[in-house]
Amino acid sequence: MGNLYQEKGKNIRRTWSLMAVFLGVVLAIGWIFSWVLGTYWIFVAAVVLSVIMNVGSYWFSDKIVLSLHNARPVNRDNREEDEIYRLVENISITAGLPMPDVYVMEDSAMNAFATGRNPEHGVVVVTSGLMNALNKTEMEGVLAHEISHIGNRDTLVQSVAVVLVGLVVLLAEWFLNFALFGFGGDSDEGGWSKIVMFIIGLVLALLAPILAQLMQAAISRKRELLADSSGALLTRYPQGLADALRKISSQNTSSVRTASKATAHMFLMNPLNMNTDKLAKLFASHPPVEKRIEALMGMDMSQQPTS
């Protein structure tokens, strides 16, 4: 394994490569559907809608997420919550980032997440269960992980991925709905070749949403590993986050009451009680905790960044 900085660089390149492939797949699917149906407006309309969705998620995603999870601003009159605020402040200074807003979710599950469209509008959220269970070094590890998400623009990447998945699903639904009224287009020419292309389009419409969700999950897993390593860089103590991950994974239930599949990828650990069979792992938004801990403990913090 390379040093921490090399692993971080590889993770960044892999993630953006996945995003590029993801966008290419979306465009290809849209073009095929439009060509088979004989009308290009469906693709144009979907692209325009995706732009609107992206703009909306860019400006309002943080407010929507905070509302969905009933998060409230940290109360600095409370000693424990004020300590969390100070830890976030210190880590932000170390990272050279603006101080994010700090919120608390009243939930016994141990978890945390970050949101915000950019570092200037970053938000870190922790559950009350996390505050009650972790010691200072463990909490520093978790907070450094979440602040790294903000610094690495992961919240923006994840918003784009969610919109792209939604676009693929939308295109598939439109294709299937139009298919009910015929093959599309005004020409009856094409014969068997048109029938074959329609069948291909139909299969693609059924499989495309599954492929899109698999790619979104792969991107999310890469971002989690990157935030783990970036957080270790900030604290210079990967043991803290590793211990926190062990403690969180050993809790009786990791389910956050307000969590849903739409926001599960944002959390430090999967906030839903999910199946652990092989099929479920393919769609998992988080790497196995054992893999994350192994990667953290294998990092050589004595090595310096290489150009």
C-alpha cells in the first residue's frame, strides 16, 4: 500500500473517473432512447430537467436535509455541545476551511454527516447518541472525517450523483411509457431492425436504473474512504477514527429514525439496518467497516506528501 497522500490522490482520480463514466452512461442511455423512439425532445427535456434539479440541490440541499432529520443548531450553553463546537472549530482551522455550522440530531444512534454546497456553506451534524458515547479522540476522528467531506466537495459530488441517478430513472420511465403507444417516430420503415432496436431499448430501460444505482454506490464508497484518509491527515491520529468506527459498528442498532435511502449515503456509517448478503453489498453506500479500519491502521503517518 502507498502512503496516505498517494492513496488520497488515487481515490480522487478514481472518483472523478467514475463520475465521468457515469455522465457518459447517462448521455448514451438518453441518446439511445431518443433514437429508438424517433424523437429527441425526450432527451432534451430530461437534460433540462436535470439542470434544474442540480441547481435546486446545489442551493437548497442542506436546508432540505437538515429539515428531514430534524437537526437543530448546537447549543453552546450546553457544555458537551460547546465542546463539539470547539473541536469543529479547531479542526477547521487545521484544514484551512471556513468554520461550518454545527447541528445536533436528537437520536440515540451513533452517527454523523456533513452537508452544504461548498466549504463556505458547510454543515456538520452529529447525533446526541454519538456525543454521549465517544471520547475526545474518537470524536475528533469523526469530525475530521466529516469536515474532510466538506473540504473534498463530497457533498456536491453526491448531489450530482443523486441527480444523475434520478435522470436515468426518469429516462427509463419515459421510454417505457412511450413504448406503450408504439415504437415512436412517424416512419413505418425499418422492419426487423427497428424491432430489434426497440427490444434493446426496452432491456436497457429495465437495467439502466440498476446500473446507475450501482455506480452511485461505488462513488459513495470511494468518497468515504477518501474522507477517512483525509480526516487522518487532519488529526494525525487515524486510531481515533478507527476506534470510533469499531464502537459505532458494535452498537445494538445503527438505525437513525429519520434516515432514508435518499440520505443514507451522507452518514458516517449506514444509518439503516440493511441486509449483509452479497447482493445488498453491491448496492451498499459505505465500504465494510473492517476495510475502513484496516486502511486507517495501515497508514504511515510519518511519510510526507509527494508531488
